[in-house]
Amino acid sequence: MSEATPPPGPKVGSDRDPARERSLASPVLEVIGLSHRTAPIEVRERFHVGYSRLEKLLAALTGSEQISECVVLSTCNRTEYYCTVSAPQEAERKVLDMMAQQADLDVDEIRPLLYRHRDYDAVVHLFRVVSGLDSLVLGEPQIQGQVGEAYRQSSGCVPGSVGAVLHRLFQAALSTGGRVRAQTRLAHGSASFPAAAVELARKVFGSLEGRRALVVGAGEMGELTLKVLRNEGLDVALVASRRLERACDASRRVGGKAVPYANVWERLNQVDLVVACTAAPHPILTAEQVDSARPGGSPLVLLDIALPRNIAPEVGDLAEVFLYNIDDLQRVVEEAVEARAEERPAAEAIVADHADQFWHWYVARQAGPLIRLLRERAEEIQAREIDGVLRRLEGVSEEDRERIRMASRASLHKILHVPTVTLRDLASGLSGPELLDRVRRLLLDGGRD
Amino acid sequence: MVLPLHLTAVGAYLAAWVVQLRGFRVRRAGRQGVELYVMAAAAAVHLTALIVFSFDTRTIPLVGLGPASSSLALIIVVVFLLTSSGAEARPAGLFVLPCVLLLLVEAIAVGLQPVARQTAFREPWFAFHVTSIFIGYAGLLLASAAALMYLMQFRALKRKQFGSVFRFFPSLDALEGLNRVGLLIGFPALSLGLLAGWSFTLTYGRGLALGDPEVVLGIVSWLAYLTAIASRRRRRWRGRRAAFVSAGAFAVTVTAYVVLRLTLTASGFFL
């Protein structure tokens, strides 16, 4: 597992108030997980966390002292634990135990599959994930909804598992993903076979609303393609298979109508689009059949997604007939992916911008209590010293004493103004948490290690 | 003032065209239709230039090659903007804008001066005659741009070339629609314009001068249009065949114009 050097932990002194110290300690933002980059699907599926298991898992994690907040993001391409932790090493051990238990593996076995990002890197990682920059298919849009769902599920099933930090982090992440999709074309184009099929059909017909399709063969790919086409507004879908009951099942699932296979090609003049996906070892549709069924007809799109091909290549030579096979769909996908890659720098810039904004908020939030403590300590010393001086003075009226106290306090505030502003500014830098930790130790221990 | 405004309009039209060319190169339509806004701004400047011209010269900018070319360019832009507000049709600007630029450059090159003509050429119905014909030509240009794009997109889809044309050009259905709209706007306008011109000659006691190059061009264009419309109506041609006829009609019109200018006119009055 790739590791970042943990920040030095606070030194516990004998005269310390542990409750106060805990409230001042900087929580660490951490993500531990695995994805398509580090593990194959047969491994990833072992780590998958379903909703039924999520509640128990979150309760166990956030019930520990080291982890205050946790969101679990589990999709087919990744399983990641986003946590705010007070003791990074113990927390990491806890998360690893849970993951190993989930996958039914040893901790040492899973360690090489995992990655860990901390603080600013964790923020950037989540923002890249939600934008689709870390997806298997660059820019895929589903991850935005999956991140939103993970956040809602985690915050809904165990109260308190999502606190102020993760709430803000995930809101910022979703906003980042939205901006990336709105301002770049990272999610544009067809980066999957069904999407490529839709794009090809749309380039011929424009809108698919009201168009009619015929699916020959009730295979999984044909059904998936038809589902996507139906989502685009395709009106009537006819499903034909050599076994009518399979056609009936498939048509029920996609909301189409089963038709007998025997005279299926007679229906060519009733449809605008044909998806062929049978297991036939030879072409089942020839140019003569198309020509006789549609003499000089309107445009017809034929998607042959079977292997071996179901439609004779000569069909594509007919006027107003557009024939595409798997290789053609693959080329559309490749073109889209190439175009998306050109948008990567613009998307990365948006991610960096949003990560900086979040980081500024996050560190400023941590700097606040320390600055209050700094002021309290300084005011205590100032009050003690000035009271000592005033006790030794004689012939000074109470009114003048109060004036002296006020002048002393005002001087102190003026002296502290620049250091506190500087501290807040420096804290928002990348090494902010480390700086805050040093200041905390300075205030609590007088800087002793 | 007229010339600087024209030059500004040329610059803005050129900018809109460059935006479209860039979109074509990177295989996507411009974001939020920026080229349409630039074109609209250019059209506003262009219109201002023609209004200033009218005030300065006290003539309508429809007489004489320079002013008439400029007016025709403006009418083409207006027709394009009115028919292409839908995102799908925007890429047609790739073909329309060079024609607009060509007309404007021609107008500037030959000079934007008024031409001394008979009083009749200042009457409102003369303006109606010329404007109608110009709308007719604008419609024909739009239809032929859509037809050309249809043929290119058809070829890309047939040959499975998923490059710039496939990505940037609209769907065949949208291009077919734009072609139809261009013809439906242009043909009635051209017919009205020609009828008005005929009435004009009759009013002034002259017959239809079939040797007049303007009349010849009008009739050739109208017949070309009629063929395109008739092939759709009577022969029910759609898609590629309809696109071929539309593109052919435009080619015939342009060829007729060039031939007439080169062979029949020496006066410079003929548009």
C-alpha cells in the first residue's frame, strides 16, 4: 500500500487536559480503498459493500475512538472508505481489518491492493473520482450519482457517521463533478457500445422519439442496447427470437412486443432500426431480403452486434441503409474516448480549484480553536502581569487602573493581530495541518517534544 | 462611416466563421452557440452600416452592385439566424458565412456608392421586389448548404468515417428539415419577387425583356427552385436525392450568375 508520512502526533504531558487537547487536535482526512487500477474485478467484487452490510460496518467504524466520520463508496469499479480520523495509524488498522474481514482475506494479503490518500490528496482524489477522471471509461457520468448515493446512504443509515467535514467534502465533490460536466466535454460522446449505437442512430434520425426498432435475438447485449435506445425515446420495440418464450421474456423486460421469428424480415418496412444479435453461424439477413422488404424506402439503421455477423455486408451497399457492426461501434467509442482525453487538463484545473477552496475552509476551520487558545493564553499572562504591577502601585484610582488594564489589553490585541492573521494564511497552505500541529504543541507543551 | 462599419461587420462574420471552423476541427459544435451571438452582433453592425448608407445617400441600398451585395449578405444572415436558432442547424454557418463574406468583400471592392437610376427604382414596391428575390436567394443558399452537408454526412455514415463531419454536422433528419425550410422560405419569396418585377415592367409599359440578364437569372433560379420543390412534392424524393437536386439548383443559379456576368453585362448594373 502506498503510504504518506504521518504527521507527528501530539506529545501527552502530565499537566494536560485530555478533553481540551482532543478538541484542539487536527483531524486527518483519509481515504483507503481499491479500484480498477489496483485490483481485477474478481478481487474488487469481494470488497463490495452492499447497503445491507453498510449499517453494521459504519457503526463499527465510527463507534471507535479513532474514526469520527466515515462514508463508504462502493461501485463495480471501486470500494473506498473516506474517514476523518484522530489517530491515523490506529484508524487505518481498523479500516484494514474491516476490509479484510469483508473480503475474507488476511490484512497482509489485501495491503498491496490498496491505496491511501491523506488530507489534501484525499480531497483531490475524491474530486477526481466524482468528475470521472479516475474512471475506467474517462468521464463516465454514472459516478456522480454513485458518489451522491454513497453519501446519502452513509449519512442516512448510521446517524452521526457523516459530520461537518465529510458533509462539506461530499457537497463540494458533487459540485465539482457538476462543474466539470457543465464546463468541459469530458462526459460527451459515446464511450460504450450501447451509447455508440444510440449516437449512430441519432446521426441518421436526429431524435429517436417515435422511431420503431426490431431486435432479432434475445441476447444480453441486444437487450442492453434496446434498453438504452428506449431511454432515448424509441417508441415501439419488436423482439424476435427462434424461441418465442425468450423473446417474450426479453420484450417484457424492455417494454417491447414479442414477434414470431418465422417471418420477421417482413416487418422490415415497419421499423427504422434493427439490432441483430443472434448466435447464428452465418448471415441471416441478405441484401435481397432488405431490398424486397423496403423498395426505395426511408433510412434504415442496422446494428449487427453478433459474432459471427448476422447481416451480410452487402446490405450496407443498399441506398438509405446504414449497416454497422461491432468494429464500427468500437471505432465510435475510441473516437469519443480520444476526444474526452483532450478535455482532461481543463477538468483537472477545475478539480484543483475546488480542492483549494475546500482545503482553505478545512484548515481555517481547524485554525479557529487554536487561535482562540493563543489569545486566551496571551490574555491570561497579560492579566496576571498587569494585576501584579497594579498591586504594587499606590495612589492610583480605580478608574485609572481600569484605563491601564484596557490599554494593556488593546496593546496585546494589536500585537496578536498580525501573528493570528499570518497563522490563518499559512495554515491554508498544503502543510497547514503540520503547522497547526506545531502551534498546538507550542501552546500546550511550550514547544517541548 | 459606412466603410468602417462594413469592415467591422466583415471582421465579426470572419470571427464567427473561425469559431465554426475551430468547432469543425475539434469535432464539436461551439459552446452555447457563441458563433450565433457573434453573427447577431455582426448583423447589427451590418444593418447600422446600411441605415447610415441610406441616410447619407438618400437611396435604398438595393440599387447598384456594392449596396445590393451588402444587402443580400445581410438578408442571408438574417434568414440563417431565424432558421438556425436550434442547436442542430448551427453548423450550416460553416457554408453560409463564406458566401456572406464573399458578398461583403465584393461590395467593398466595387464600392459602396449609390448608383444614379430612374425614380422608379426608389419606389417601395421596387424595394419589395428586390428584397423578396434576395430572401429567395437566401432560402436557396440555406437549402443548398443543408443539402451539401446532408451529402457529406451521408457519405461519412455510409463509409463509416467517424471524424469531423460525423461529429460536427447535424443528423441527416435535421439537415433534411433545414433543406425543406430553406426551400419553403425561398421559393414563395422568389416567386413573389419575380411577379413584382414583372408587374413593374408592365406598369412602365415595357414587356418582359427576356434578353435582360437580370430577368434571365430570375427565371433560371425560379426554374431551378421549382425543380427542387417538384421533386419533393410530385416524385416524393427525400434524403439524398432531394439533397442532390437542391445542391444542383444552387449550382445552376450560381453558374447562371457567373456566366451572365462574364458574357452579357458590361454596364455593371446587373447584380
